[in-house]
Amino acid sequence: MKILAVIVRERRIMEQVATAVPPNRPDVTSGGQILPATDLLKTINKEIGVNANLCYQCRKCSAGCPMGWAMDYTPAQLIHAIRLGQSDLVFNSRTMWMCSSCQTCTTRCPQDVDIARIMDACKILATRQGVKPSVPRVHKFNKAALRNIKWFGRMYELGLIADLKMRTFEFFKDAGLGIRMFFKGKLSVFPSLSPARTVSTWKIFSRVGKKEKSVEHRAKSIEEKECSDLKH
């Protein structure tokens, strides 16, 4: 009965996504057919070089996803929404934020669509457009983890916990578990410092930062050119 309920729920959501076709795109179809490229699809393709339009909805990604229970849309449903150009549905969903980047979906995809990378692209685009994360704690954890790695060159668990607590203000959540881990030697009081490793990590972050600025500048230039063309 549980399996039947999941199947019925997924079918209903797929019908909801499929019927949400914009009025200016009457030629969009589904059912495993190749869809016309939408603006969202083109943007993601330019951002990461992955064509989500190769997906033919076999749903192997959804069947293997270990985080599917926490998502409002399965990975296959989110890909379908991307193909339909439903940016509001995609950017406001929990799915991309609950993705753990375990690469199960990417590995299982018979079309070699890097679904995990598409999830990352959706998060980047949503953040760039100022959309508030539907799961704020995940976004705060990502920022805390990246800053932790940038500072120490590797994960410093106690520093990550302190940074995350300051961002979420959940100072006493899982305090008992943290104390038990500390006394079992799972949490180090001091970070493992290596100047060479830290400098190398800073260089990586610097290169990524320059690349992000270049991509944003190029996207802004394209947008300004399109606006100029529309005026003329």
C-alpha cells in the first residue's frame, strides 16, 4: 500500500508539473519526447554545459535517490519542470536543497545527464536571483562548510559546529550528541593546521571567485544586449 501511495503521489505531481505549461509555449509536450529549449534550460546549459533535455523520464534517478523522502518533487519531476521552463517551481522547491550530491542519480542515468550538477546549478541560479532558500538551514550549512574549508584547508568539525550555531541560533540542538562525540575523541579541540594546504585552498577559492565573476559579467552583458535588441 505504501508503494502504491508513492506511485499515486508521484503521478499527481507529474500531472501538476506537466499542466503548468506557460501560455506562450503551446508546443511543449511530454511523455518522453524531446522538448523545445526553454529559457531556464538554456541558462542551465550555459552555466554548467549539461543538457537536461536529454532526459526521457525513465525515473531511475528518482528510484535510487536516498533523499527522495525529504523532497517535495523527485529529481525526475524537477528535471521535467526545468524542461518546461517552470523557474518559479524549480527555484522554490525543496528538492535541490535536500540533494546530498551523492551522485546516485548521475550514475544511474542512462542518458549520462549529470543531475547532481543540475541541482547545484539550480541553487546557484536561485541564489543569484535573490530567491530565498526553501530550506534555509541547508544553505547556512553550505556557507559555513565552505568558509571552514577555506580557513583551514580541510574540515574542522568543532569550528563548523560553532559557525553553524551562530548562523542558525540553535545553540543547544544536538548538544548531548556533541558532548558524547567529544569524549569519544571524534571532535578535535584544535584544527589541523598546515600553511601549505591553507595557501593551496585559498588559491582554489580565488580561481573559483574569478571564474564566477567572469560568468556573471558575461551573463550581464548578454542580458544587456538582449534588452538593447528588444528596444530597437
